[in-house]
Amino acid sequence: MEIAVVLVIAGTLALVGVAAFSSLIQTRKAAKTQAALEQAKSCLVGRVYRSEQYPTYTPGLNCTSVVDESRDVDACLCASPARDAWGGAILYLEGISAPGVGLAGKFFATNPPRGQTRVPPHLSAQAVDTSGVLLPDLAFVLISRGKNKAADNASYDLFAGGVLATQMAAQPDFSTAADDQALIVASDELLALLKK
């Protein structure tokens, strides 16, 4: 009888330990993925800081064909592939300047001596973050599809096998994301970098 009690207690402790270990692994992978998103953002921001243009890319980019390293997204997400903790590609969702028109290559800052005029994101260029807060002025979003490698919400399931997409009419909604992670970058954030 005592052996049975010991076995039940040992089994219970083992189950608790496995669950805690599994939770710790998932937390570490989420942190590693967040770091990969931050690294990709840092690369993109460093490049656009010099050009004062929203990130550029090769149309239809999928990171398996020829990569043009003179283009921002190609260089930051494909040249040395940006990956999340589960081996999935970091995805780039571009904001819009008008319905159906992406921001790539347009200026995010006005600079008269250089002959450039700011093109702000369209009023519909917005995203809902994981807390349910609507964020306006969307320049771009970096996305990890998480462990299941599938979008948790159809509002940002726009990639069709590539690593980039342009925001459509619906605003991306990350408030219902189960394992997806997103890093939302606003145009005003890019402007603030120039003022530093």
C-alpha cells in the first residue's frame, strides 16, 4: 500500500514538473521570437533612417529566389534569413498610403533640400495589438506565425507563400492571436528616430 502511495505522489510530481518545464520552454521560445522580431526591426529601421523612405522590397519576395540586398526587406529578412524560435520565417506586412497602394519607397519625412515630401499612412492603416488597442499610422508589422506556423486570424493571413504582403482593407487584428507574435511599427516612430 505504501508503495502505491509513493508511486502516485512521484507520478503527480513528475506531471507537474513536465508541465512546468514545457511552459518554461514555450516562454523561452516566445522571448527568442520577440528578440528575432526586434532584430529584424532594428535592421529595417537602420536602413530607412539613412534613406528616409519606408522599407523597399522585391515584389513577390519569398526568400528562396534571388534576393536583392539593396532592398531593405530583402536584406533584413532574407539575406541571412530572419527566423522565429520554431524555424518559421519572419513576415513583413506593409502599411498603405491609399487603399491597395503600399508604402514601399515613399518618404516618411519631409526634407525640402532633398526634394522629398512625406507620404503618411492612409487613415485605414491601423492594427489591433495583442491587448486589443487600435494603433493608427501603421508603417509595417513584423509577424511570427508561432509554433503552429499558421495565422491565428484571417485579417493578416495574406502572405500566399511569400514573406511580404500589403495591408488590405481589413486592419490586422492580433488581439485573438494564440501563438502568433507581432511587432507593430508606426510611421511616427520612424519620424521620431530622425529627431534624435
